[in-house]
Amino acid sequence: MKMTGKRVLFVATFIVMIGLMLQQCWQSKSPGEKWLYFFSDAARDYAGAALGPLRGTNAPVPEALSGSNVVVKENYVTFSPKQEPDLTLAFSPTGPPPREDLRGRSWKPLGEGWYVLN
């Protein structure tokens, strides 16, 4: 099968179209969903250890989460990315964390055990 100019143009157009669709899909995600895409595994592992066997021992924060402020509460852990000061996520295996924001914001479910502060 010979590669003609039309075939090359068709393949290039197809690749560009797929790239544009993937970019639009990524741009439609919220900042919380984007953060979870990259850090959910490390954050879930850390929260599981900090709320479980390492409770009260000041478990070291993994290197992957060094760009976030991590706070361990009684039954949940919050993660606030330093580059996104308005974004606060929480991992809570027992349900939404209690309201703690003075401006009356509430927690919105983001995934299994994950919540984002509205």
C-alpha cells in the first residue's frame, strides 16, 4: 500500500482531531478532578495510613504530595495544593467531613471517599 499525499493528510487530520477531543475532555474537568487524576493513589495511601495504623504518629508525607498542605483531622485528611489556594479536597472513608469553613461552604462528593470544599 503506497502512502499518497491524501492518505498522509487524512492520518494527520485524524491525529489532530483526536488530540483536540482529548484536550477538550481534560479542560472540562474541575481542578479537583485534575488533582485527583495525578495524586489520588498517593493521597489515599497516606490517608489510610494516617487514619489507621499510623494514627497519632506524625506519618511522613510522601514526596508526591510535597506540593500540597496536608492536615490530618480526627476521621479525615485534607489536601490543599499550594498552587491552587482555593482548592481543598478531603479523603474521608466515613462520609463527608463536618463543615469547618467560616463562609458557610460545604463538602461536595467528588469520588469514592473524596470530597471537595465548595
